[in-house]
Amino acid sequence: MVTLASLLIRLVVSAQTTTAISLVASVLLESHVHLVRVPDVSMLRFANPGLLVTSRIMLEYIFAPPFVGILGLCLILSSIALQFSSTILLSDFDTVPALTVNQTNQLNVSYRYYSPLRSTNQVSYSGALWTATPSEFPVFAEYNDPGYRRFSDAVHDTGVTVRSFLPISSKLTRMGLDRYHGYSTMMDMRVACIRPVLGNITFTDIQDPSSGYHFAYLQGHATPSTHIPLLPSTASNLTTKISCPANSFEEANLLGFGKPSFTLCTLYPIDGGLKSPLTFNTSGGMVHLVFDHTNTTAGLIDTQDVWSTKDDGVWTKLIPPPSQTVPLGSDMRVTMCYDSRSSSNSTRLVAAESLGDREEPQVSIKRTLIHNQPIPQFDTEPVRRQLGATNDILTLEERGLLKLELDPDYKDQMLSNQGYHSNPFDVDMSYLTIHPFNDIDALILCMNCEMDNDYPGNTRIVNNRLASIFVDSLEETNSPAVALQAVFTIYTQTAYYSLVPYFDILGKGTITITESYYIPAKTIGFASVTALLLIHLILVAMAVACFASWSRHTLLSNVWQTFTQAAVVIDENGLYNATTIPDEDIHRSLKEQGQDREEWHLTAVTQYYREPMGDVLEENVVSIRKKTV
């Protein structure tokens, strides 16, 4: 419709402009024009030679009375502006939510007894998803309790962060979701990292019984340096034995050493994780040792000497003993992190509301100049914005999330276990994300790992995209708690949506979808085109008025009149050779003779001639003549 309207406007405006310019040229010619412009202006009365020639002529006579040059130039400018009418009109269009549809459906929200993991392969229980590539990053709903949030010298605490995953497989439906009311799987993604007090730290060589290879382990014990809310009192004073894989080779970088490289070792003390109000202050999470060996540039040699430590913010820095002669990087550091994840009674009846439009982000590839060489790297910023893993504290709307509405006491209706002691889905989620069937010895997050190395025990090299999100989050926020929260969320999302196809428990849910349409959302463009048309019509009317008032001798669209009225100019100036030479030569000749600025005009003159019979007759002739004072 806009295209057709714009086409009609352009056709009408072009016709009006051509006619109006002819009217202006007629008035101009009957007033006065320079000799060099006589052919141009005369032809303008019949045909328009184009905007470039016409504009140049009008500019030359812009201040010459009766000022029709200004009128002609304004006509040309308004005509040019109206050629962009389609662009101006389309500037009013925008994609806006125009229709809201409520759909009350029976949604698949969980499963009763069928466990796809137990019926296939128990390796899935042992952390296999850590090596999987996350294919999408679905929108989720979030609730924050800022009361527990704390970022100090020794503690980084994200605070209670309940994230709710929606049982909606369609990406388009999730992106258009305006409101959701129904059962949803929730988990408290709070992570708190505390600077640990380390003791008896050594690097010990241990032979892996399954492979026969020798590996260096960071060993010793760790105790949290301070207490934080909802950390069980037994864990606050608990000294935990640690044993975390380290670099075992003489060569640098085999495990990514010297590049961003971290090892996440999960500890398994009783009641080690944080309590969560979502699970009514029962402990459900885990304790993790985050070992940063990014700046380690050489291998370690087995030593039993105790390493010393130094406080480094939320980290504890490791200082090698004097007996350690192999050159190491200047920094290796450790922090102790607690999470509050629990899948117990995680599926509850909740409501979530959209705060604005959203797009589900993706990890893309960007090229970064390193040593003047373009190096491909993952661009994780869109995903980290969604996860809140950026320096800027963004609102839920800015992150493209839904606002989760929870009961103040977290007593939202829970999904029935259907007669079972425990919900099979909750058990599977726990095995997949929190308590693997086989304990994971270590997760290696690095950017240059050798994927085919025989690592000790149940050690997993985290997928590059997931590791990049962790590393980029840590580099930007300088907070291991925020970085861990980001990867735990993605990992839980991946596990959840891998189980959604097996859901067979129906629960009533209302999905409110806002369908967006590309429609006129503003009136500025329409008002601008209307104003331009009005101005153009006024200019055309002025051209008609000028022609009616001042023109006496011109008949429009008469090519023979245009041609013959200019013939006198040729006769009186001896321009008979104009048929064989270019305009530039004629202009140069007239200028050399001082005739180029002579004023000529269209006028009526009386001519006398004698008939063959001897009678003298007179005749009124209209032609272009030299203007006399």
C-alpha cells in the first residue's frame, strides 16, 4: 500500500513540477534572460531537460525580478523531497505488539516414572553434558532477593537468584510470550565465593591406576575465611580436604596453561552447599574449589614442600616454596565457591510476566587482532547479557527475561509426585546437574585444552562455548561467583530441555502470546509527506498565478512556437554555424564579444512588409528580442 501510494505521489508530483517549471520559464522568458540561456529557457516551456539543467538555470535567476527563479528552485527541491515519500512513510512503521492471544492448554510439565537416562546410559549421569555444545539459550523467568547479595574483599555473593525454566519447546512462542501461568521447573542459582584459608598445600605426583599415567595434584585442606547467610554452621567451620588436578607435564599449554585456564574441583562434604529459601532453608548445593592456573607457563615438578599463601581479594594466591626450581607463572590462585542448587520439588505453579520484547541470544564468532593476526574467538556478550554476567547491572527487560512472581514465603503449589516417594524428573535433574551418578573429579575450563588427553579419573573438559562464557564473565566482572552462576544456568537449561521431550504429566497452563506486526506506529512520516505535498501544491498554485499575471505570449506544450520564437536570436547574432559546433564554443564566442550577459525577452513586435501589389502591410509577431531600456 505504501509503495502504491508513493508511486502515485511521485507520478503526480513529477507531472505538476514539469508543468509548473514550464510556467515559471514562460514568465522568466517574458521578463528577461541572458543571451546564453535563451535556448534553455525557451525549451523549458515545452520539455524539462532534467533537474540538473533546470536547477542551474533557476539558481542563476534566483534574485532577478520578478523572483520566479526562487519559485522554480523551491518547486525542484519539493519535488526531490517527495521522491523519498516511500522512505519517509516507512519510517512510521515499526514492529509492535498488536494482538494478545490467551491460550489455555494442557502442558506437559514433567514425567511420572519413565526415566530416559536410566533406560539408556548411565554415563549421562556422570557429567557428559559438560562436553556438549549448547545449541540455544532459551529465555527464562527470574526472581532476585537482593538481601543476600554481597561483593566485598573476601566474599562474592550473587544473592538468591531463582531461575524458572518454561516447558515450552517452541522458540517463537517463548520469544512472543507476554505472560505465563502454569507449572515450571525452578532452581535457586545463587553462588557465593569465599576466600579460603589454605593449609598444607603441596603438589603431589599420583599415578592413575586406570591409565598408568602420572599426574600432579594440588593437595591440602581448605576452610572458608568467613561466614555468609544460609551457609550451614557445620560448613562454616568445616576444614575440607582438597585434591585437584594440576599441570603434570614439562611442556607448557598442554592443559591450556599460559592461556585462560581453570580447574573446577567439586568437594563432597556433608551439608556442604548453601541453604535456599526456595527449598525452605534445606541444604542442597555443592562446594567447589576453583583453581586458576591461567598464568602458569611451565610444567610442575613433583615436590612435597609446602607452598605458602597470600590473600588476593576473593582468591588465595599460591606462592611456590624455595625448593621449586622450575619456572612457574607469577600467579596461581584458588577460591572456594558454594551454590544452592536443588531439584527437590522444583516443579511448581507460578506466574511470569514479560517486561518487553526479547530475542534469544546466540554465541557467534568474532575475529580479534592478536599480534596483528585476526584470531577467531567466541562472542559471548549477548548470552552473558541474558545471564546478568556483565559489569553493568541490567534490568530484566534489558536482559530479555520474564519477571517471576513467587509467593513471599516460597509456598507456591508443588507438582504432585503421582504416588511416588520422589519425582523421577527431580531425581534425573539432580543426577544430571548437581549430584552425578559417578563423582566428577574435575572440570577443566580452558581455551587451549588437548581434547584427547588421558586425564585422571572422571575428569571432563568443558565445552569451548561454555568455557568461553565462564572466562569472559570472569574477565569482565572479576567475580568467580557470577561466572559460575552463568555456566550453572546454561548447564541446567541444557539438561532441562533435553528431558522436555519425555514429559507426560499434564498440567493446565495459560500462555499469553503477543503477536507483533509491522504496522504504522508513528505519524511523523505521514505528517511530513502531507506537509511537503501541501507546500508543493502551494508552489504550483503560485506558478499558475505568476503565469496568469505576467505571461502574455506563451502557449504551453507548443514545440514549433518554442522553436520559431528563438529563430530571431540566430538571425540577429549571426549564429548560423551553431548547427555544427558545441554549446561551449558558442558560449565562449558570445563571452568574447561581450554578449553573453545581454538581456533578451519574449515580446510582441510589429513588422512591416510590402505585398507584390505594392501595398505596405503590418503584422504583429511574437519573438525573442534583445531587451531595450
